Amino acid sequence: MNPPPECAVCGAALPRRAKACPECGADERTGWRESSVYDGLDLPDAAWREGDEADAAPQPARVNGLPWYWWLVGVLLLGLLVLGFAGWR
């Protein structure tokens, strides 16, 4: 049996009488089939886009690796601590 024109696993072009993909090593038993068991899953197009940040949730602004709201909590707690000690005197 001749392989398909391109590898179903990595997409590399396959030589005419190749026994395995020269790029990823896939063969008929590991994934060369014309149809795949995953063909009928109806995955959304976003599942196939790699590195697409249009669908990614926006990340909170960070200061020194921490989200801004943790800095705010820290400053407020520090202020309460200072005010608490000032009230003891």
C-alpha cells in the first residue's frame, strides 16, 4: 500500500514508497490512515489554532510577577498594621 501524499500526523511530504514518515516516524499502524478515529468529533476551529491569542482570556496587569490586586491588598494590610501600632502609643 502506498502512503498518502502527506503525513497525517505532522503534515510532512512523504516519498512515494515510504515505509514511515521521515519527519516524525509515523507509519500505517501509528497514524497514516486516510481517515482518523478523530474525524467525526466536530472540534471547533479554535482547537486547531496554535498560538492564537485572540481567544485567550486577558491576563491581569502584573507588578514584579504578581497581579496588581495582591499589591493593593498588601499595601492596605501594611497601612492597617501601621495605623494599629500608631493607636497603641
